[in-house]
Amino acid sequence: MEGIKKVMRDGKVGVLISHGWGAGFYTWGAPLQAIFDEKLIYLIENKKFDEAVEYVAETYPEVYTGGIQDLEVHWIDEGVEFDISEYDGNESIMFKEEVNWITA
């Protein structure tokens, strides 16, 4: 993820996840840089959802904005590998070390 600016606090990276039902964010087409976007994290932390919708529409015009109202910032230790999964719009984080991979 070289070249993507991330918000750092106390050794953790801010990641945006949409927990609401109906529409995801990253899993519904937001680019990787959007989940780390400094301005968007600020807007979500300060519950400025209308401004966040406008910002995403201008900055990432290809992104569906329906899941923005449900975005939350999660703080993940720097360097930890994770994936974002989705079921019916509700996104969740899966950490690599917590997944039991099956080998054929």
C-alpha cells in the first residue's frame, strides 16, 4: 500500500468500515485509499456525515455513498494484515492471524 497516506495515532492506523446493513463502503467499490483518507476520517469522527457524502462524491465520484452514514473509524495496529468482508452491506474486519485457512 505504498503511496497511500494513513492517519496514525499511538501506533495504530485509522480504517473506515461501514457496519450498517444495506450498503458497504470499501466492499461496494470505494478504492483502498478511501478507507485511509485523512479528511474522510476527520469528517466521520466528527459526525459530519453530510459533508462526508459531499466529499466522497467529489473525491471518489465512482463510489456509492449510501453506506457513509454507517462508517466508523477502527484503529488497527500498524503492520497488521486484515481484510474487509461484507454481508448485506454490513462490513467487518478479518485479521489474517485470526483466520483458519484450509489447505487442499
